Amino acid sequence: MSVDVMVETTIRRSPAEVSAYAGDPGHAPTWYANIRSVEWRTEPPMRVGSRMDFVAQFLGRRLAYTYEVVEWEPGERLVMRTADGPFPMETTYTWEPDDGDGTRMTLRNRGNPSGFARIAGPVMERAMRRATTKDLARLKEILEG
């Protein structure tokens, strides 16, 4: 069973401002409730081929994985993939202008869980949707605050 969760919000900041903050892995622990830490494996700045180690806590389990940037268009789109761990996943951020000075940000996570994660797929998908909805609300609060 594959998992595909997409949520979006509108943030009253320009796409350049939203992507600069949200697309910086160093900021992830400030707006993602489940991400504990991020460390660069390659030298910043962000570019296609950049790799970062993430540590997260999700559904009571510690998850450690490495994301690789496969697309990076500042102000428009960021796509990162991981192939390791029990839940290989792709995360996509998109930023589009919305009503003048706002940005519609979309966050999509999709993947094909294996092992325990495969069995728990439907529960995982609901939990991911709740978590990412809260994460985007937190990002909005930070950037509009």
C-alpha cells in the first residue's frame, strides 16, 4: 500500500520568503513537530544533490533517514527523496503566488512503506495528514508572526 498525503496553506509572505525559510533544512525542527534534528552531509547551500540526515519521532518510533535533493527551484519547488529505512519517501514543497503578496504552499509526502510501516499504512496516512496540517499551521504562524 502506498501512502500519499498532500496538505496546503496560504501564508501572507512572498514565495521567495516562504521558500527561503521552509526550504532551509536547518529550520525544519522549528516548524515540524516530529523532526528532532537535521545535519548536512554535503556542504550548504541547498542544490540538487544536497544530502541531509534527519532524525524524527513519529508514532512513538525514532526514525533516522537521509534525504537527497532531486529538484530545487527557489521560490517554486523543492523535492527530496530518501531510499533508506522502513519508509522510503518523497517530500515535495511547492510555492505559488496567491492574491498579491501571499503564497500558497503545498506539502506532499508519498512513499511505499515496508515491514511494520506497511501494515500500519492507513493509520500512518491519517497521522501524517494530521501532523503535516499542524506543521504548516506552525510555519504560517512563524512567518506571519
